[in-house]
Amino acid sequence: NQRKSEWEQREIMKAVILAAGEGSRMRPLTYTRPKVMLTIANKPILEHLLTEVKAAGIEEFIFIVGYHDEQIRQYFGNGGKWGVNIDYYTQRKQLGTADAIRTVESMMEGNFLMMNGDIIVNQQDIKSLTNKKDNTMSLFKVEDTQDLGTVEVTKDKVIRIHEKVAKSPSNLANTGLYLFTQDIFTAISQTLTSPRGEYEITDSLQLLIDQGHRVSYQTLSYLLDVSFPWDLLSANESLMAKLEPQNLGTIEENVIIKDAVCIGKGTVVKSGSYIVGPVIIGENCDIGPHCYIRSSTAIGDGCHIGTASEVKNSIIMNNTAIPHHNYVGDSVIGEGCNLGAGTKIANLRFDEQEITVAGRNTKRRKLGAIMGDGVKTGINACINIGTVIGNNTQIGPGAVVSGIIQPDSKLF
């Protein structure tokens, strides 16, 4: 009977996913969408996470939403498309992770999973977590602890949690994936606000540790964590490496396709186009003639890649046109952008050193532009390496731009 009750509890275990924040470090891409809805390999980050959690055997979800919540609700609905059930709770003021969990206490029975909606982990690690009995943190070994919460452990339990300290005594980062027991709600009720003015779940866990409760940990075998826009490119490369070829569109004669290429419904690939996978192209796109699309490129729905244009290792969001004699490399291009003929994006320094954006080393030797939604360029515009361009900016014919460009700018 005890076995049966444990099995039943596991069957109805719920996953709470935190998806209320904007993700300000991802601007300008998050001016118009929450971070969890940024696309990697043509699917929102949140969808990649949902499918892994579902594959681990969990079908009951609570999404805690806030910023641009209408996009999450519209895309995922009640979860039927994925064979799961999704309930929503709106957190209008983001007062911290512990505050978010406090709001769903009445919906929880027994143990449950909680995770940040902007990470991607694999089903094996999630499955392992569901079998734990104590409050459990998921950790990942990192080389650089800057901007990360870290955790000190001894043998099989957590002894101290550090929140973004200058010199961490540990290289085990907190990933934002937890198993919680009902004890967590008692700790949350005793949690005070942090220096940031928020109720942090890590403070609640530290309270449990200080009161003598056991907090366990597991080390993840796989983690994709995206903090800055250029991290999307690395994550995209990683997920695209597993791409299965599929053609639901129309391919004209004299098109060359190499390796795994996935083409959506209603898309036409015109004569003379040369595509080297892994490449994913969404629905209702107009590709070619005579364009060159190189590996690790993800092109959204309703896009146009035209004559003599080359796109490499980039994320191109829905309804964007790169139609004539353009070069786009190692870039993230938002929705509804239009590049004038001859627009070129540089992606490599002359000295081939790592590229810095706003004083932060991206750790990337190649990085083109991060372009918000609705950007338009005139003919022969030139965009320098690591340029960040705000939404609805207009860049005039022959203009040369670099650095950080604010939304709604006009550069002529």
C-alpha cells in the first residue's frame, strides 16, 4: 500500500514554472516578449522546457506569468497540444521567487517541482529529481561564477547558498530547478526581503538549513541557461545539432541541400539556393533564388531570404526580410525587420579577439548584431560587430552603425 501511495503521488506531481519576468538583460529582444518566449531552433525556450518535463512523466503544470502574459497564454493555451494540463497564475508585481511560490500554496499537495522558465534541462535529470524525498536543489559545475548564485555542499547535502558574491567559494551554480516538499511553505512564511527588495527562494532554503532541515542536491548532466542575447546563439547551435531532416514545403529544381534541413509547410525554396544544415526554416517562407544559408541557422515563419543573400549561424525571427545582397552572420534578428539591398553585418574583429558588448566580454570570437523587432535598414548600410539595435530603429542608406542603439532611433 505504501508503494501504491508513493506511485500515486508521483503520478500527480505538479511542475510550477516561473515565467513572469521580462528578462531585462535580453533587451532589446524582450521589449516585446517575455524572455521565456524567445525562440531557439524555432521554438520558445519555455516549449523546450515543457516537452522535457512532460517526457519525464509530469503532465500537470502551473505557469506563473506576468510580463506580456498574453503571449504565453495564447501560445500554450490549456496545454492540450502537448498532452498536458496548464493552469495559470498571474504575478503582477514580481516580488521574488519565494513570493511566486507562496501564491500557489493552495494548489499543491505533496512534493512538487519548481523551475525557472528560461532554462532547458533534460528529461533524465528531471526524472531523477522527481524521485527525491527531501527539498532538493539542482546544481551545475561552471568555470565562471560571475552573476550566478552558487552553493556549498558537503557529501550529500547543501550547507550554504551564496547569492551572486564577488568571489564564490564554490563552482557549483544554482540552476533554478528544485524539488520542494510542503516544508518550503513554512520557510517562505518566515522569509524576509533580500537586499534587492525581493523574497528569494534561496533565502527560504537557507532558513531550512539553518533550522536543521536537510536540503539535498543533484548535479545536472545537461543545462542550457541563456542570460544575454548572444547566449541564444550557443543554445541554438546545441539544440540544432540534434535536428532531424524534414520537408513539408516545396523545393524547386537546382537546389542543393546538405545535412539536416527542416522546411515548414507553405515554404518555397527557389532554384539555385544552397543550404547546409543543420538549418530549420519555418512555414510560409520565400527562400531564394540563389541564396546561401549556412549551418546552425533558424529562420522563423513568413521570412524572405533572397537573391545573393548569405545567412550563417543566426536566429531570424518571424516575418523578417533579408532579400537582396545581404550578409548576416552570428546574429539574432527580431520580428518584422527589413534589410535594404546590400546591408552587411560584420561578425569578426580584425585582431580576431573576443567581442565585448557594453563592457561585457561575450566570450565569442564571432558576433554580429542583436536586432530588436521592426528594424529597417537602407541600401548599403553597414553594421559593425556586436552592435545592439533597439526596436523600430531606422538606419539610412550607406550608414555605418556600431555600439548600443536605443529603440526608435533614426540614423541617417
